[in-house]
Amino acid sequence: MNPTAKENREQSRRSFFGSSVKLVGVGAVAATLGAQTTKPPSDVDLLNYALTLENLESAFYVQGLTKLTAADFAASSLLKNLGSGVTDKVVDYLKIIRDDETAHVNTIATVIKSLGGTPVAACPSYNFTYVTADDFLKLAVILEDTGVSAYDGAIALIQNPDLRTAAATIATVEARHASYLHVLNGDLPFPAPFDPTKTQAEVIALVTPFLSKDCLATAPPVVPPSTVVTKAVANPKSATVISSTVLDGSASVAGDGKPLTYLWKPASGGKTAAILNANTVNPQVQFGEGFGYYNFELTVTDSTGATAKDQTSVFYAGR
């Protein structure tokens, strides 16, 4: 392998680790979503999910490149029409893919530990059903395509943006692996303008046949998606005040866990008040019509455009 290329790959690994592990000093990783009925997967959960797949891929290449020889790949029917310029480098390039997967395993495990989590253990054994180099290459492209779809499906669930970016840098490398293996299999390396995404449950179902009985116990449980819905909560409820007051929408919940936008306005059935900074979570109210009830309506909107409304009533006892 070219020394410069090897150095660049090591720098890339260090860059991933550096951008991720710095999160340890800034507090909790998972976003606080407020009241909810089903807890979404934390960033550590998602990293362990990725680690399960990387353990599988790393073991596949380590075992395969121990079992199969350069002569086995030279005899491959898939490679016979690709020319010596390609076939002479296949084993070396597969070893690079192996080293990439091992680097992914080591780095993700280190980041999980730095975040206070426990990395999921690699399986004691796997069920890789290949005999020839052709079988190995066909299975390799399936595993790489699965890895790309898994990362694409999970990245949006990662709460911390630094970890999200770091996961994307792995996803693109997995996609490069997949493209190379598609070429070796005689397939189009970029079959569609968009890669498909798969849920955690779909991916676990795909890889379960490769997990032996002693391995299933170590696989992380499938975490169901969040059932949180966007909800508006306007406070204070039924309060009595004698001066200007501040409304409070902070108990509102975003179904997607991202920041909400707020809009307050007077509601019908009461006196009219002036609302200062009506598009903030805590606007100030000035009671312009004196003694009596004032009604307010809060509308919240999440990043997907979903909205929710709530009302509250305040009794102004001042003059």
C-alpha cells in the first residue's frame, strides 16, 4: 500500500475520533425531548447498533482473507474478464477494506466508552456461508450495501451534530466499498441516484442469519421509533395576576426532538391584551383593558411543519 495513502487513512481515522470524543466535555449526548411515552434511541444506542454491524463486517473480512488465498481469487469466475490491472490488486484492496472495518470497530467502541457507554461485544462466531472467492465477493457486496442503508437510516436519529457528521464520514466510506465490490461482481457501481434507507429492525432482520446462537444474546435490542407527537402546552393555567405577566410555552414537545417555533395570540372570549415578542417561548403580556379574564392561544410548529395548539386563561386582578 502506498505510504502516503496509508498515512492519509490514519489521519482520517484520527479526525473521526477527534471530532466525536470532544463531546465528552460538553455534557449529555441525547437530546431532552420532554414528556414522552416511548424513549427514542440515544446516541450511544445508535453507536452500538453501528458497532454491531461493523463487528460483523470486520469479522467477515478477517476470516475470509485468512481462509481464501490469492490463488482462490485468481481463479474467480467473477474476476476473469476484468483484466490483470484489476485482479492483481483485489486481495490488497480487500485487505484495505478489512482494515477500514477494523478501524471503524475500534473507533466507535472508543467513542462509546468516552460517552460513558459500554460497547456491544463482538460475536464469538458468525455464520458466513461461502466456499469460493465468488461466494465471498457476492456476500461482501450484500453486507456493504446493508451497511450503507443502515447508516443512511440511522443518521437522522443521531441527536448530536458532531456524531451525525462523524457517522456520515463512515457511511461514505462504506458506500465506496460497496461500489468497488459491485464492480468486482459485474454490477453497476452506482445503480440509483439515491441510496435506500433501512430501519434498525429491517437491518437486524437481514443480518440475523449471519449470527450464531451464541451471538444473538450479544446483539443490541431493537429500539422502537419515538412515539412522541408535537404538543403545545400554554402556561400558566388559570393564574391570577396583578401586574404584567410572562406566558410560558416551554413544556411544549416537538415530535421530532428539534426546536419548535412559537406563536402566541389573544383568544376569543376574553379581554384583549398586548403580547410582546409573540413568537418566543416566553412572551410578556400587558393587560390593556383592565380587570378581568384574558385568554391566550399558543401554536407550536416543529421542523416537519406539524402544528399543535393550546389555550390558557389568566385573570388580571390589577387596575
